[in-house]
Amino acid sequence: MATLIQGTASNITQGSDYTYTGGNSRTGPQAIKNQIFTLRLDGKPVSFKTRQLPSISDGDRIAAVGTEKNGTLEAVGLRNLTTGADYYLPTTMPLILSAIVILLGIPLLSIFIGVIFIALGGWIFYKGWQVHTATNQLKAWQPGLS
């Protein structure tokens, strides 16, 4: 189950890193820039990695949902209660990818590699579903009712 917290944002820092995708033989790997935001919500550390550029300022009221890891909430969705802006990780493509990988694995079961495909597809689906349910939890959440 995902953890949902809210609070006043402080100590906001922004960084970035790059993820590389396959590309093609002519252009090679493609770099995709990821935005990394770290902040504190009423003293609780939160990290959010996205391809968007969230608009968050010190003093904004923020709700975040994600999983706790080493005392930090690794957010998969943020809602800026001050401005009304929402920021979520995409879930459609990972869920579609998981179905494709599982379907590719079924005919390959006879040579054992299908088991690996099905396991990988299941893991992708599991992680994508966790993000999907967490973001739905934040979308359904109403300030002041928790």
C-alpha cells in the first residue's frame, strides 16, 4: 500500500539525470532528461523523479504519494494544493509493455526462455500497477478528509 502524506514544502532542490533508450542504428542511444525534485513536507524527506518540470515553491501545501525507502518517501505522484497542479508518473505504457512481454513469452515456453519473458512481464505489470493504484489514491484523496 502506498503512503500518502501532506505538508508544507521546504528545502526544495532540483537536479537532473539522464536515461538512455535504445534509439536506432543511425542515431544510436537517445538521452532522455529526468527532473529530480527533493523536498521536505513538514520535515519528512520526499524525492520525486519525473520528465515534467513541477512548479513547487517553498511554503506551498503539497500532497505526495509513494513508497518509503530508507526514511524517504519516493513519490510517484504529487499534488500542489496551493496551485492545484498535479504531477504523476505515466502508467499506460508500462502496463501495455507488460502485456506484450507476457504474450511474447507464451510461445517461447517450450524453450524455457518464455518463463523469463513471462516473469519479466509480470514484474513490469506489478510495478506499473503499484504506481497506477498509488496515483489513483492521490487523485481520489480530498484535503481535510484524512
